Amino acid sequence: MCLAVPMKIVSRDGDNIIAEVDGVSKEASLMLLGEDVEVGDYVIVHAGFAISKLDEEYAKETISLMKEVFSGEDMA
Amino acid sequence: MKFQDEFRDRELVQNMASNIHRMAERLTVPVNFMEVCGTHTMSIYQYGIRSLLPENVRLVSGPGCPVCVTPIGYVDKALAITEDTKNILATFGDMLRVPGSSSSLMEKRAAGADIRIVYSPLDAVMLAKDYPDRRVIFLGVGFETTAPTIAASILEAARLDINNFCVLASHKTMPIPMEILTCDPDLKLNGYLCPAHVSTVIGGNAYKPLAEKYNIPCVVTGFEPADVMQGIEMLLAQTLHGKSKVEIQYSRAVNWKGNPKAQAILSRIFEPCDAVWRGLGILPGSGLAIRPEFAEYDAEQMLSLNVPDAAENPACLCGEVLKGKLTPFDCPLFATVCTPESPVGACMVSSEGTCAAAYKYGR
Ligand code: SF4
């Protein structure tokens, strides 16, 4: 029920977007989102609403930090 | 960047596990970290995270599945609504199987009641528009992730001048139950993996009073396996350094302030109220009630729903499972009498319920 999924915006018409994940597309409303988003951005969609924008920079940063800190040789 | 695959990298997760093992050697006593959110519980079972952790780092499941904490009296009210043929009951799918005291919505629907599953509360508003002679009642359950979507739908109904739409609201809010659980001497909690999507709305700052007042580390953590492992590692690091602060692991989606627009819409429609949590009882200020200005959208005000007090099935240990005191495996009904097809308690219904997650992945 809490299901919320990261989806990519494929089109936008005012406050309505179509977003896609794994080939499934869904309509969602931007009514609850304060940040500006455009086609190509990722948002978290829950119950028909985009509730948060996913920050690609932070995502990359998190992953590279993880890989750096938790590199294989370090663990031996 | 799909925001998922890289956070599921096996080797990365294994390396993180080794690091956690190393850190855990420095612990003098075992630690108990609670994953508050049902989606964490699901992910932890699905990816076998418990099996990657050392024995002295324990994860306990918390009350963060909204379907599971919904009291039986609420289900009884929903059942009562279906008695009137004028009504159309609209709901998210996973409320259907939750047992009330005499029946479930699933059984009512099989017997002919008009119950529709919707994906978004906006779909329920559209239903009301399409059936002007009927009354559409939407079951409003969920935490701060969901409550703004329902608030927005009420505003949309008002904008479209739709007056045959209302909400039976039983929303709950987050940091308060964590406070109660922190104080529970039986649980001895040492840290929280804080809810991820709830925090997109309320922001990391919402946990600061909790962390400061009770000296308990809080890390807002994402749902992928590498997120969960990093969250655990951050909690361990705080524990080992004697720190108790709020950190945001899930920085790609959560910031300190949350989503102010969603917060504003939420508080335009809802105000705090006392709420009954299955397993935890009445917690002051932990629920959301529709404000009197919007009473025409409040099913409690518009319909007379007098249902007798009901008690949960005494054999179901959901209450203890929701507090993290027992695991589903401690329940004698688990996987025998109680299964997802015929659940005894709500924890077996929702896919985020601890019992359902344990049934699907944990045996
Ligand atoms: S297994 Fe079923 S009966 Fe037992 S605690 Fe879970 S939901 Fe309740």
C-alpha cells in the first residue's frame, strides 16, 4: 500500500505527467511536488502523485561513496 | 542510472556485510535496530539481509505498515458502509482482505457489495463524478506519504464541485509511535532505520527531537539492499562513537525539510488527532482528522456509522509483532491457520506486513 516507485517522466502536460518504469507507464499528478521537473527526470510516484524528485547527482554520489568505502580489497 | 540496479549489486552488499561484521566486533553488548517501515521489512526479508548480519546486530520490525496498524473497528465501519446500496466504497487493494469482526471487504464484494479498487484517490473522485446519484466513500489509510494524496483529492473534489465524495480517514503520522517504542524497556532499541518515503514528505528534521531527547541514533534509509546495509552501518558507527543524531542515507530522495508543498496541502485538510494503533493502543496526536471546514468530505461526519466496539482475534499476535517484541515465527497460527489467502490478522494481509513478508520470503 505504501508502494512508491522511482519512475522516469516521459511526458508532461501541465500538472499531469506520464512516467515509466520497467516498460510500465502510469499517469501521475504533480500537484504535490514543489520542485520543478521536466521530461527525463526521475520522481517517486505514490498513489498517482509524484511526491519527490530523485536527485541523480546524490544517487551517483551515494553509489560511488559506497563503492569506495566498501571496496573488495579493503574487506579482506 | 535507474536508481535501482546499482543498489542491488551483490558484491557491494557482501562487502558492506563484511564491514558490518568487523565493526560489530567492537560492540560490548548486542544492539537492536528497528526498521520502522513495512517496505524495509519486505526488503529485508526479500534480500535475506538478516542472514548477512552478525549475531550481535539485530533487526526488529516496527509498526510502519499502515494496513497492519489499522484497528479492526475501522474495518467494521468500512463493512457497515457497504450495507447501503447507494454507496460505492473505493479503496486501495490491500484493504480488501483485512478481517473485520465478522467479515472482510473481499467477502462483501463476493456477496455483491459495490467495492472498487483504485490506484489513486483521484480515481475515486472521478468515480463520484461519473456516478452523481451514488455516494463514493474512499478509505483513507496511510502515513504522511499517502495523506497528502488524499488531501489533494479532497481539494480536487472541492474544485470540481463534487459533493458525493467523502473519505473515511484513519491516517497516522510517524515520529510519535517511535517515541513510545523507544521508551519500552522490553525492546531496548538502539537505533532506527527511519521510514524512507514518509521522510520525503516530513523531512529528516522531523526525527531530531526524538534523537536528541532519547539519545537514539536515527538514519533515514532507502529500500534497496545496499541502502539498508549502509543505514545499518551508519547506525553502528554512531553507536560505536556514542553519537545519537539524525542522518540521511537516502539523500537522493529525502532532504532535511521534506516536501513543503505536500505538507501545506496535508495541513490544509487535516489536523492532528488521537489515533488508535493496532498493537500500540491510543497514541495522542498521532493521527490525522479532516478539519471541520471540510466536514462535507468526512465520512465520519456525513454518515452515521455506529458500529459496536470490536476486539481483535485473541489468537493473533500482530500486536506484539508490530511492536517488534515477537516475530511471525513465534505465532502458532503463522503459515498454518494464518496465510495470505486467509489471513487472521492484518500483518498477514498487506505485502508490507511483517507476517506476509516472512511468509513470502522468510521460511
Ligand atoms: S501470523 Fe497471522 S495470526 Fe499470527 S501474528 Fe501474524 S497475522 Fe496474526
